Amino acid sequence: MKKKILTSALALACVLTAGSCGGGNGRPDTSAAGSGDTQTTTAAETTTTTPPATLKEEDKAAIEEIETDFTELENKTVTLLANFDLNPAAGKPKSVALEMFESKCGGKIESILCSWDDRYDKLSTMVLAGDSPDMFSAEDLDIVPGKIIEGKFQAMDPYIDYDSELWAPTKDINDQFSLGGKHYVGVTSTDAGVVVIYNKKTIEENGLPDPAQLLDEGNWTWDTFYDMMSKFCSRPDEKFGIDGWEFENAFAVTSGVPYVGLENDKLVSNLENKMIVAVQEYMLNLKRNDMPVPKSEYSWTVHPEKIASGKTLFYPQGAYVLYEPENVAAFGEMEDIMFVPMPKCPDADNYYLPAVIKGFSIPAGAKNPEGAAAYLNCVMTCRDNEKVKEIEQNQIFEDYKWTQDMYDMLLKTRELTEQHPVFEYYKAVNDNVYDIILNPSKESYNQGIPWAQTVEEIKYSVQSELDDANKKLAEIIK
């Protein structure tokens, strides 16, 4: 019964927290290493070329000056199947990479829009009909290995030189999404999957240390995170330490260990790993000490507005939420809003963070994989260019009204994430593994159930599924 209630609550969260259950694809992205500014859709699929946004003339000129060895594409149209459009609407900031793709390669992105829930069904239909798209977003981290086993995507090595100087910055990350030495994702950058949002005024009024300062001092850890909440929380005053739907899994991987990992082309279960056990004990302690907002008492809803009112201390969520004016308002005035990465595990050998990727995969049967690779090469060219960074910094200030402190923290969080990213694979195997692990991994935190009890209930089912997937993987890469 508990699992059914929690499942319903999590489904409701998809409606209440923008983008959180959409794989993150709908978030605006001012990073050159990203997929560009996007528009999302939940309507029936359509093919669209949105009236293009434009860059300032001086920014266009700066892009023209960037030296490349790109040649004009023979096949100029690259089709993207997604719930978002890489071509931003007029009035929205345009990604520099898209401008470069258009101006230096003569290319254009044609988006085939579908709902997020329908994207794989639509992909299967198109692949079987011999009408495969050329690109598919890999940001949901569910392509390798499950969708490779299903035959939905092809290796990208014939089109991208992962050993080149251009791709060197993400070589290690791309190797993590390879099977049998073949790469199935073009990762252009990593980003923090979840950050800890807070209100500076609330921190000051309660005499607490600023998490950003703790981070600078190397003291933003599980211990200081817990200590701040213990001093803040008060059930009689309805003051709680933490709210939101994205904390549990994001916190778990700060241990440096995912629930399911991919090692040497094999899926492995880490459910009984000592680091995972420590994570679950920590979350159980939070619950026992009444620190999380008790969602069951709020009809399984989340309340980001309590950050602004000073009733909740922390709200872990993807930084993309801070690009959305209606969500920003819930956290308070812009000058009071701040965020930091997830806290460091004191027992981990490095500062590990939950990571998402920016990048794409090429579906099986794609008609223009060369064009998809050319677009990704443009993204990589822009990725670390100083002029591009300046353009995008101006965009984030002008279009999203961020403060300098927020922007500096965004860059710092990305830097820390790229040093030691952790990717969780349990949602990338199949639906069974996802369903078996998703809710139980949250029950220490949400229901106060000891992990030892939970893991005994699920570990054999998980291992059986992984054994079956590993057999299929072995056949593919032999």
C-alpha cells in the first residue's frame, strides 16, 4: 500500500514541479555545450521549423571570426525527434552553437515534436518505417545500455572522432557511455543534475552559515548540511529543513556510488555497497528527526513558496527551475535566491555530484548522421571559447535576470560536477529495474523504513533483471 501511495505522489510531482519528470529536456540552456534554448511540447507530434531567434549583429560577427575547418553540408537538414525545439522562438536567446551550425555548415535543425512520454514509441515507429530521425536527446541518461539492447541507436564512432583534440574535454565522459569500445552518445558537457536552492534572507535571519561560504571553505558536507537543518527545524513552528521531489537520488550519488553501475560493459548492483548503506542511514536519520517537509500531511504536494516565506530551508532541484520566472518567484526576490551543489560525503575519496549530460545520440537508420555529427562538432567548438562564454553570460543576465553570484555558482557547480560526475544506471536498463528501485530507494526518507528491510525485498529481483540484461549486452558486444 505504501508503494502505491508514493507512486501516486511521484506522478503528481510531474505536474507540480516544472520539468522534473520530463528528463530535464525542457529547461532553458544558455550553455554552448548544451542543446540550445528550447521549447517544449506535450501536444501530438508535429514537424516544425520555428521562426528563428536571432543573435545581436556583433555576436554574429564574433562567431564568424572563430576559426573552424567545417565545410558546407551536402545534406543540410538534420531532423531531431524530441519534446523540445532547438530553434528558439523569436525574442528568446539563441544558442551560439546553433548560429555556428547555420552559418558555417549551412545546416538547419528540423524538430519533430512529440510528448516526452511518447518519445520512444514515436522513435520505434519511425525506425521501423525506415524514416528514422538523425538526432535524439541523450539527456535523460536512459539510452545506454537499455535502448542499445533494443537496437534503437547506432554507434557514433564512424561520424565523430572521440580521440580528436576537439572532443578531448569530454573523452572520459563519452567513454563511460561506450559498449565494447563503441560510443553511443555524443556528450558535449556535464551539468549538476540537482542543486540545493535556498533563500539568503532566511539563512541570515536564523543565524546560520551561508552554504556558498561553506563551499568556498571546503566545508559544505553532509555534516554541515545536517547541522543547519537541525538548528532550523521546528515542528511547532512548521519549519522544516528540506522539500522537493529530487533530493533522494541526487543525494545518494554524492557517495560516489550509484544504485546500479556500468563497469567493464557489465551492469552491477550496488544495493548492498557500504556507501549506499551510509546514504540510506543518513536519510533515515533525517526522517526520524522530522527534518523533511512531511508530504503526506500536505496531500503529497511540494511547496517551494515556503522557501520565500522562511518556513523551509532547502529545496534541491535542477538549476533549470531558476530560468522560469513563475518558479523563481516562489523562492523569493532574485537578489535573495542562491544555490550550491549537493553537499560532499565526508567519507568519499572525492567530491562526487549527481550529473546530467548535454548531448545527443544517433538513432538506428538515421539518414543524415554526418549532419548530426557536424552540429555536435559546432557545440564542442563553442564549448570553451571565451567570446562564446561572454555572449552567454550576457544572455543569462539580460534574459533571466540572474545575479553575478548565481552565475558564478553555476560555473563553479559545473566545474565541480565535471571533475567527478556520477551517473545512475538503474533507469537505463529497463522499466522493470526502474520500477523495482525507484520508490524503495526513497522509502527510508519518505516512510522511515530501514534500508536493510527494503534491500532484502528487492535485491534478488534486481539481480535477476541485471543478469538477463548482461547476457544481451554480451551478445551485442562480442
